[in-house]
Amino acid sequence: MAKKKNEEREAAVEAEATTEADVLNTGDQLVDEEQLDAAASEAETDSDAAVPAELAALHTDTVVAKEASTDKKATRKTTQPTKRDRIRSARYLKASEAFEKEKTYKLEQALELAQQVSYSTFVGSIELHARIAVKKGKTTEGIRGLVQLPHGTGKTINAVILTEEIIDQITKTKQVPYDTLIAPKSLMPKVAAIAKILGPIGKMPSPKAGTVADNPDDVLKAIQSGRVEYRTDASNNIHLTIGKVDWELPKLLENAQAAIGALPKNQLMSLTVTASMGPGIRIDINSL
């Protein structure tokens, strides 16, 4: 009986060894493709499923086994998504369903759509964004100008004519509590003393911006009645506020036409209109 039991035990050990040999090779690496694929997939997809006990017991020293048993946080990618990769809000997506995103619309229709798809809880602005082409061998740095919007922008402009008292106040406080500064030509030598304060925040009076003049009172009236400056940014775009979301469409249309008329049409690549909070509506520039 003892001899028979020993023979049965030896046969069982031999069978177990044979089964293990079918899965392992001489380098202790996985050669069973189904198990390899399952373990690799689990590691790559950051799954919470446990590695099968029999597989882990046989291959605890392999790369796949070590990755599969590593803590989930250690294998997760830490790269932050870019702005383009971020998911849009539900309100934005719902607003985008009201029109065809790849289609271009006539100006009046685009303005009307921009009003309809605005989803701000406040009375937002209507903005015009223009993409400007760069001429060969030149830059768009010099593309700037002034345009008088018939109905203004809908915003109260805090503009002021500089005086010696205001210059002294800015010198002492380093603060500029005004949107626009207008300077008489005769005062420009003293304005130069605060150029380091005004320049970095884009408020230095300039003849090109129309804010240095012999008749500063006329300039102030023009700015308060809707005269705005436009210029290209670092990405060759021009951005203009042309009204408010709750305005009547004819007023927005007149402002938009005035703004577009001031832009260099031969360099105009694209036009988009949008509300402060809302998707952009592409304008058919060939219909202008």
C-alpha cells in the first residue's frame, strides 16, 4: 500500500510539473498568448481587476506581472489635458446644436444666432473676431486704427483727460483707475514720466490711438459716443465689442457693418461673431 501511494504521489508531481512547463519557458517569461494579452490589457487599461491567482503565482518576477500588481495611481498618466482636450460644458454643447458649426452665415443671420445661443445669466456683449492674413515679408504689427460705432459698445467708458494733478496721483499711487487716458500734446513731456506705469498696461496715450491731440475735449466726446481702437494681437486677430446681447438686431448690424468696413478687406481671412458666453458663429465674408 505504501509503495502504491508513493507511486501515485510521484505521478501527481510529474503531472503538475508538466502543466507548469507548458506555460513557462526557460527565461520565466509568459508564452501563453491568451494569458499574456489578458495581463497586458489589464495593465494598460488601468483596470481594477485582480491578476488570476494561478498566473500571479507562476509569474511574479515578470514585467507584466509586476505592472499588473502595481498600484493603480502609479501607472496612471500624469499629463494634464490641453484646453482643446477639455470637454465643453453642457450649456455650450446645447447652444451649439442650434446651428451648423462648419457652416458660414450671412452677417445678419450670424448676429441673430449669436443672440439666440447666448447662455450667460447676465446681459453679455456681442463680439466680433477677425482673422487677418500676414502679407509676405510683412507683419500685422502696424494694422491698427479707429472706428466710430454708430451705437457705441454698450459699455460705459471711463475716459479722462490727463492733467498735472492726475499725473502726480498716478506717480504716487502707481494705480490707473481709468479705461482710457487722453493727453493734450503740450502735456506729453510730463506724461513721459509715467510711461513705465502706463505702457505695460496698454494705457499710454498715443497719436496712433487718437488719444494725443490738440483738442482733447473732442476726443473724449468721440470715445464716449462709441469710437474704439482696433489692432491685431500676437495671433493676428482683431477683437471688437459691437454691442449687447439684448439689443435690437438693426443696431447690432449697423455696428458690425461699421467695424467690418474699417478692417483691411484684402487681408481678411475669417470673421466670427459670438456672445460673451456662447459658441462662435462663422460669417460668410464673400457675402459682405
